[in-house]
Amino acid sequence: MPSNRNYIKQYQKWIEEYGPGGKFKKGKFYLISEYINVDGEKKKYSFYESPIIFTLYISDKDDIIHCLKITDINPNILKKFFDKLIDVEKEKIVVSGGARQFYTKYLMNVPGINNKIYRTYKLSGVKKYYDLDMNVTKLITKISNKDTYKTRVKQIKVEREDQ
């Protein structure tokens, strides 16, 4: 069960660059400041209060975004999740399978990540958001030479392996 604590200030320290959001992509970080979720609930935040999400699956056809609201997750818990996704040899974050398969394989067994953190938003309901470049070395423990990884983080690809 996640705590009621919000880790937004901690994650904001790791934002290296941000800009207006373009087309949503899988395996990216976004700060969303105005949206309508799939239940029709409307939310609006200032930039410094906006949740940060990590996208897992996006469907234009179904008008939906599956993501993690990382600002509600203790960074130490989130590291366990990201460690499962890093391919150390290829220096890639690998996101594979459909939304349900991905949740079962990677999220279900990570303590602290549950349905309250796993979110779905209407793609058309996200009205204002920012594309983020995060320093992911703060979110992983697997890479032994984190300095090298940090300099290459913008070149690391997110692979989507649909089955």
C-alpha cells in the first residue's frame, strides 16, 4: 500500500530538461498538469505540484494511457521496478507485452506498486503536459558505472516488444 506521502520534490530534482509535450510515447516520463482520467475526474495542478508519470502503454485506438504515477512511489521502491526493465548489456529500458501482461510480469510483485499507483488516463483527456528528460541513474541500481550511463541516457532507447 503506498503511503500518502508525495515524493514530487524528490523527483523534480532529477528533471534535467523539460519542454512542451508532443505525442505521447511508451517508456517516457511526463509531468501532467491538467487531465481527465478514465473515470471522468478532472484534475488541474501548478507545475510544481503536478504528478510525474512513466508511460507503460499507449493506445490511440482505445484513447488510453497506462502509466505509473511515480510521484506517489518511494524512489527506493521504484528502483526495484526499473532494475527489472534495464538490459545492462544493451543499455536499454525494455518495455514488453500488452498492458495486462506487463502489469503481471513486472509490477504485480513489486511491493509498494499497486492499482493506486498504476493509472489509466484518457489520451484525449490530457490537456496540459510536459515531456521530461529525467536523470534515470537516480532510479536504477543495476548499472555499475552510473556516470557513463548518465551521459548516454538521452540516447538509450525504449524497446517495445509486442507479443
